[in-house]
Amino acid sequence: MSEYLREPIDISQPQRVSNAYIGVFLIRNLRAWIIVFLIYAAGPILQGDNSAYAIVPIGPYPIRIISIMLVAITLIVLLTLLFSFLSYRRIRWQVSGGEVHIKKGILRRVDKRIPIAKIQSVDISESLTERIFKVATVKIDTAGGEGDDGKIPCIRKDVSSYMRDRIFAIKNAEAEPTQNPAPDGLSAACSVPQMHAQAMNTGTAQVLLPNVVYRMPLKNLILTGLSNSKALLIALIILGGLSQFADIFFKTVAYESAYTFLSTIAIPGLIAIVVAFFFASWFISVLGVLISNFGFTVRNEASKIEIERGLIDHKTISIEKNRIQEVRISQGLIRRIIGYAEISVTTATLKVQAQSGGKGANEGVLGLTVLHPFISMNEVDFFLKTVLPDFDGRPREFNALPRRADFRSIRRYVLWMFPFVLIAWLSISFIFSAITGTHVVNYVSEHLLLIILTSLPVLIFMGITGHLSYRGKGVSVNDRFLSVRTGAWGRKYSFVPRRKIQTARISVNPFQAHARLATLAGTTGAHAFPSLRDVDFEYGAQYLEWSVLKT
Amino acid sequence: MRIAPTEKLNKRVVHAWRFTALIISLIVSIFCAIPFVVLFMLDVFTAGYLLMPAGLFALLFIVFVIILPQIRYTRFRYYISDDEISIKKGILVITYTVVPMIKIQYTDTKHGPVMRTLRLAAVNIMTAGGTVEIPGLPFADAEAMRDRITELVKTVKENV
């Protein structure tokens, strides 16, 4: 896993980051400066307005601009260089005494000690600039959420993976003190082969040996991008937009031959722009998926899962298995048709510290991590069994929601869409009544049939979606798991082990009370929960009973 | 028991809620009244316009000070059994919460200035998934409850 260190280092002593930091910092900040600079420079240059450069008294116009630019650029580079050098000199890190100690900052000084026992993940990422200099950023995350303070930028790549291995070795040693006596001597410089030997001696060989479960082939990567559900959404929007514009187009042609100019040139042009815009954003979304998932690799280790991905920003994410709260298997419509899914997990980010002061709850953000972006439904079980054996044995059969929830679901979807249809038609009416010079009320009454005929399909579509959403919902429990299925066109299967459920909750709003329905919810350490609207109230009550059953 | 907890809060908690709601209503009304008063002093508005912020205060007073605390008190029920704590609460949306004893990490009592004047305290029950609160118990009861929960948690965890 860890590359061999180029030279032995003793990370229990304070370490500086790589001197590449100066370069990385410089480039990163100059990039921002250049954009600002171009914006300021472009205006006067494009307008031929040289009044902005009047402070340079001599020479013709181009020379003034060039001299100002040169002075400005030199100043900016020098200042940035000074700052990057000062900030480079401030950064120190070390791993010793069961802590990671980070000191950094010029103006806002950070002096951070992170107990290794509390570290939840150590992520190594390389931005494009960092890759040029062959360095990486190490991000240490605890349950409390360290933010940027837990980041150490520009560490040599071999040192970064060595550091991560050391942290997890110490953490594992702390977790199993009986098997593995605290390796105080180990914290001194040692190379990777020694660490492997150490791990094997104590019977935790798998902790450090790589075990690649999945490496994504190029074909699947491209399929992942193309079957991205955003692509479908955008295609639908294009279709919807086209149909709306086609209506207006034909309407205008039929109605006002005087506006042939508008209908023959402006409207096709508008359609072209809209189509181009949506195709561009679709292309960007596909490209984004391709870039961020490039080289997706999952490694399975005894107590954690490691994921590597990314073309430009190479990311390494490690997840501790016992912190996983919920597993989600989700499919958009396209992926559902071709029988593929994405597996993601939520991990605990919220931790309550028992302090006498009472300022306890330290809330983190919702942590959702993709374990596998594109997996055949047939392989899901095998994958989960291999990677997360604790999550094997979820219930397969789902209880449908009561029939009276169906109507509520349809009504909710239709009512949700109604204002959008209304606003769309109102704005179209106002624009075209202004163009044709009719009063808006007359315009609406003349086109009432058209308005109804175009709005109805949209509302019917939403109604069908509401019904499908009702059909897609299902819930079941067995002795170990709560399992929830949702989705109108796509499908999402979430399951939570009962021992991870911290509080179980059902809530009933007045409408639900009337229909004897309830919303099933709860909390886990991850602050995300597969809640489900409109289950039978009795089922909800049983769920509460189930949550406190003794195993 | 899980969907019909029996215990009620102390009646005095309604006064505390009313007092807090009164303060908030006053602050909101005063802020809303500022532009009206300014415009009145600039002779843009007649005195009649000043009735609008007054009316707002009256509305807030009736809804948040008179009606809601009473409903909130009536609806709130809790029950502590050996294995779990169940709570039923809410004004429009009724929520039933169940906290298994083994999930409880620790409990504490707290009381703000208003609650303290009325000699009331809230018991906070912390789990890894957030905090559940039982507000408005007399000091002694709150402390007894906290100790009892701690004791129950200990027993349950030993059994598991």
C-alpha cells in the first residue's frame, strides 16, 4: 500500500512540509489573481478607454498599459512569494504521543492536537498543481469535523502514505491493547517492510496488506457517466422545453404573420441556444463523472475500506467499517433499466463527548460516501458480503404502503407541480399578450384550450409519478435490519442495522392523523436516516416496539 | 406504552413557555413597529397606521402566548421504563420518539434563567444520534430522573 520511503524519516519529531509548498501556494494564488487581473484589464482594453492608465504620464497608450501591468504583476508575484515563504516556514507536523500535532498559519495561527484514537479518516488528495510537484495534501478527519485545520498541505507523496499507515497502525494497536502491546518503540523511524512484519506478528496482517476488491474498467466508467441520472433529467427538460417552444412557435406562425421575423429567426435561434446550453451542461455532467471516478479502486481491509479515485484531483478515502451507519443501493431510471446501481454508505459524523460542562453535541455534516459507482444488481450481494459482512442478511421482501397513501402521494406530486405550471403559463401569457397587443385576460381566454391541453400532460405526468412513487415505497424489518425502498422512476434501497438506530421516531401530521398514517423516521450517528412517509400507523407503532427489542 | 406514554410535565412549565414567547413576540413586534413609528414621526403615516404593529403583537400574543403553550403542555407525554424512554409531543405534527436505554450515552439537567425562576429544569438525554429533551420538571424530580436513567443505563448495559 505504502510506497517505500525514499529516505527514512522520524515523524515523531516535528516535520516541515515539502518546499514545493512555496510553488504550489504561489500557483494556486496567482491563478486567482490572474483572473481578477484579466477582468480589470479587459474592460478598458476592449473599450479602448485609456483613462484608467492616465497615471502613467509618459508614452503612447500600449506602453502605458504594459508598464502598469508589469509593475502590478511583479508586485503581486513578490507579495505572494513572501506570503508563501512565511506560511511555509510556519507549518510543522508530527505524529507522537498518540497525537497528530499540526502548527500552521501566519495571521490566524493554528496549533492543533488531534488524538489518534479520535481520527476517523485520513484522506490523501492531490490537486493538479500538487501532482506537478509530486506532493499531496493529507486531511485528517475526526468525528468532530476538523475542517481546514486538519489539513496538512504539500507533503511528499511517499511520506503522506507512510504517515497514514502509521496513524492507522497506532490506532489499531490502541484498539486491541491485549493482542498488540502499545508500540512505543515503533514510533521511531521505521520503513514499511518492518511495519508489515509488525502487523503480521500481532495477527492483524490484513490491516496493512492491500486487497483490491474492485478496479473500475474503462467501459464501466463511460457507462457510469452516460447512465448518470442527471443526463436523463436534462434530456427530459430538453424535450419539455422543446414542446413548449414548439407550441409557441406554431401558435405565432399561425396567429400573427406580421411576426414572421420573430418566429422564423428569433425563436429557432432561442431553441438552438436552449438545446446547446442543455447539451453542454449534460456533457459537462458526464465529463465530471468520468473525471471524478477515473481509476475507481476499492480496497478491502480488516477494519476499513479504502477508495481511490479521480483523474485530476486524485483522492484516497478511507472509511472505518464500524462507523458505517446505513447502506444505500440507488438506481436512476437508466441504471434501473440496464440493471446497474450505485452503492453508497453514510458514516457517523456526530459524536457526543461526555463533558461535565454540558456543551456536548458536536454536530458534523452528513457524510455520504460512494463505495461503488456502477455495479450490476446481480453482484451487489457478493460485493456487500465481501466488503461489509456485517451488513449481510437484509430483508428482501417489502411491505407495500396502505392503499390510502396512494391518493395522498398523487395529490402531493400534482399540487407540488401546479404552481410551476401556473407561473409558466402566466409569464408566457404576459409576454405574448404584450407582443400581440391584446389584453392579458383576452389572451388567456382565447388560448384557454391550448393552456389546458399543454398543462394537462404535465400534471398527468406528475400524477403518474406520484402513483409510481407510492408503488416504489416499501418497508420491512427483520431481526437485524430496517430496510426501506423508495423511488418513482428509479429505485433506492436503504438499510440500517437496528443496533445503529439511536432513537426511533414516528410523526403524524393532521392529514396523516385523519388517514391513520405516519412518517417513519429515526436517528443514527450519521444524521441521515431512510425515513418513509405514509406508512400505516400500526406499522409505525410496531416499528417503535421493534426498535427496543432485545437481541 | 410506546405510543401512549402516561407521565405529564409540571404545570408550571406553561408559564415558562408563555414568558419566553411573550419576550420573543415583544421583540419581533418592536422591530416591526420601528418603520411605522419613523414614518409616523415624519408625518407620512397617520396615527391609525400604528394600529398595525399593535395588531401584529395582539396576534402573536394570542397564538404564541395564550394558545400554543397550553396545547404543547397538554400534548407532551413521557414514560421511562426499564428498557426505553418514550416521548410523545407536538402541536400540529405529533411525534413519537423511543430511545432504547442501551443507546443512551449520558444525561444531564439544565435550566435557563426563566426555568430557574420557576424552579424547573430540563433533562437532556444524549445518544450518538442527537439529543432528546424532557423539559419542565421540578429540580428534585429532574435530578432524580437523571440519576434513575443513569442507573437504568448501567443495569441494561451490564445485562447486555
